[in-house]
Amino acid sequence: MAKKLIIDPKFKIENIVASANLGVELDLYTIAQKVRNVEYEPEQFPGAILKLKEPRASLLLFKNGKIICTGSKSEREVRAAIEQAIKLLASHAKPLPVKK
């Protein structure tokens, strides 16, 4: 009788992608001018890119207040990256327009 093959993969988390909605409108032009480590080329891509060193993460920022966080290795790092982004962006945010 053939021996049963047991597969037991070893893995480690390398990259988590998370999305969040800040519930505000972001002024991407001003953010790109005033906040360090932000790239914004609207002709190329509609979002700004914020690169954080600690925790190491990249965040895509959109005018409608939605963000995508990539590069974190844990939920704790995602939370820390989003909290740090909020501190950097808060002064450049305004309430979303009210839909009628």
C-alpha cells in the first residue's frame, strides 16, 4: 500500500492590503505640496501615494477619503499606518459634500 503524502506548508505573511474610508474629502494637491513623502501625479493616477517608514507601508489616498494601505505585515501595523496617516492628513481634510 502506498504511503499517504502529508502536506504541511510553512508560510509567513509578507503583505497585507487593507482599505479604509476616512469619511472626509482630501485635498490631494495641497497634501502633495505640504506632506513629506507624498507623490501625486493626477495625469498618471487619480490617487496620491503616501510612503511611511515606520511602520513601513504605502497608502493610496483618494479625494473621496478612501485609502488603501499596502505593505504591512500585521493588522497592528495596518492600524498604526492608518492612524499615522490621519495625523498627517487631518489638517487637509474637509467634510464630504452632502448629497441631495
